[in-house]
Amino acid sequence: MYILKKVKSMKTKIFMVVMLMSLSTILIAQTAETGVRKFRGMQHPGMQKNEMRGGAKGLNLTDAQKDAFKANVLATQKQLQPLRNALGEAEAHQKTLVTAEKPDFGAINKNIEKIGGIRVEMAKIQTKNRLEMRAQLTDEQKLKFDLFKEGMKHGKGPKGAKGMM
């Protein structure tokens, strides 16, 4: 009786492994077939090469507006990259300070101020970018653009759109 239970248990485990491998193979095949693009290491299904993302997607932009948006986003990303690097370094340093044998509260507080300053600077750049992009829109496009941003604040938009606007 005990051996029968053991055999059934083994068969069930083998069956589950086979099913898992089959499903994995099917998913990998679908991913290659559907043309999924990668962006910042994350996959975005259905995203074409020159397709706008974020708040610009449903705005029916003219070609001139699309070009201006792309240039604006590129310029903003160039400004934000050194700040993102500095923020990462400051956050790593914060971990070092906090996990020290004898934490130096003065240094910890100073580093917290530095992190806050970097984030404020990034927010200023992102807001400036957003306002420059918004200035190029028609009234109807502005309404859609603003509604998209408002939806993101309330958790209805995509997560991880960091630094885009």
C-alpha cells in the first residue's frame, strides 16, 4: 500500500514537471512569434519600433509633434542619466552608512538630504519636460495628456514609467 502511494506521488510529480516544461516551451515560442520588444530590460508585448508610449500614445500626434516629443524625451533622458547614477550611488552609500557597526547619524542625515536633493532636481527636470511637451499640443490633446497623467497618479497607468514625463 505504501509503495503504491509512493509510485502515484512520483507519477504526479513527473506529470507536473512535464506540464510545466510544455507550458514554458509554448510561452517562449509565443514570445518569439509575437515580436515582443524589450525596453529597459522589460518586455512590452505589441510595441512597434516607432510607436509612442505613455501619455502620447492616444493623442493622435502629428509627425512634427512626434519628432518634437522624441527630441524632448531624449534630451530629458540625457539630463536625468547622471542624476540617476548619482542617486544610485547615494542610495548604495546610505546602505553602507546604515549597516555600519556604529552608524554615524550625522553622515546618514547628510546623505538623506543629498538623496532628497537629487530627487527634487529630477522632479524639476521631468516637470519642465512635461510642460514643454504639453505646450506643443492642441486643447483636445492637452486634455487627454492631462487625464493620462492623472490616471497614473491613482494607479490606473503603467508602473515603471519612471522619468518619462
